[in-house]
Amino acid sequence: MMRLCLAFVALVALSGAAAAADLSQPPPPPVYAKAPAYVLPPYNWTGAYFGINGGGGFGTSAWDFGGSRNVSGGLAGAQAGYNYQFGQAVAGIEGDIDWSDINGSSTTACPPGCKTSNTWLSTVRGRLGYAADRFMPYVTGGVAFGDVRASAPGFGQFGQDRTGWTLGGGLEAALAVNWTARVEYLYVDLGNFNCGLNCGGFSTTDNVSFHANILRAGLNYRFW
């Protein structure tokens, strides 16, 4: 009986010591659940858009009798188009029209200064881009339209509306769900036209050409 009592006392003593040891341990730190991080969904370039653009151009204009002259100036206008994205490829079509003040004159064989000018420029182009989420580099090309005017002192001004071609590329970036911005380069060739004696030429076969490099920036609003 005595042995049973001693065993019981020892068991109670050990239990008390274990409880005291547990009380001396600091409680474990609380565990907080982390809020999931918000990730923007991949940007989709599909949709119609409308926007504005502005920039400048520089190039050359050659006259048969008057040699070549540099042309330069500003331009501003609007564009509209439609993109369709499949995978990471983006195909689209775009049309634009700009007011233009690209011009230049030369005194070669024309001491008072013979001038070439372009007052409006328009293009209809296909576009092919690569969608890197919110950025899209692209190439573009198509048909160009515009007027080419030649003037010579004492002979007035003569011009034609011309059809040519354009080729270039750019980079477009999404600013918000519906807004994108771009920078773009286009090479434009409006060919040449015959103005003959109307431009002060010495023959009726005097030709005037127009080629320009266009650099411009644009802002688009995209419709879903």
C-alpha cells in the first residue's frame, strides 16, 4: 500500500513539473493568411479604334530641270482602324489623313527659288504586330495618297493629287483599358508628275517627284 501511495505522489509531481515547463514556453506566433496578389489580365488588342497624331517629315523632291531639293515640315491629323489578335499575333487595317506643311525650294537653275510642297497626306495600310502583353511592335505598309505642288516665280503653281506607296513600322503601348499611345515611322513615295512649262521648265516633259520620311506620335481610343 505504501508503495502504491509513493508511486501516485511521484506521478503527480512529474505531471506538475511538465505543466510548469509548458507554462514557461512562449505561445507560438499567430498565423495570418496573406491576401492574394492582384495580377492584371493579359491585354487584348482586338477592337476598333480612333485617334489623333502629329509629327513631322523630311525628304527630297527632284525636278528634271531644277535638280533636287530637300523638303521638310510638320503634319497633324487623325486615324482609325481595327485590330484582331490571335495568340500573340495582331493583324489590322488602318486609314489616316493628315494636314501637311512639308515643302522645300531650290535655286538650282531657278535663281528666284522653285518650290515643291505637300499640303495633305493620307494612307491606307495593313499592320502586323507582336503582342508582348501591353506593348506591340509592328510593321505596316500600303497605299499613300497626297498632293504634290510645284511653283516657280512668274509661272504660278501647278500640282496634282498623287497615289503612291508607304512602308514603315512602330511601337504601340496600352496606357489603360481603352487608351493606347504610339510612335511610328513611315516612308512615303508619291511618285512624280509632269508639269512641263507650267513650272518654268524648258520642255513639256519636266517631271517633279516627292519622297518623304514621316515620324509621328499618336493617341488612340479603342472600342470593345
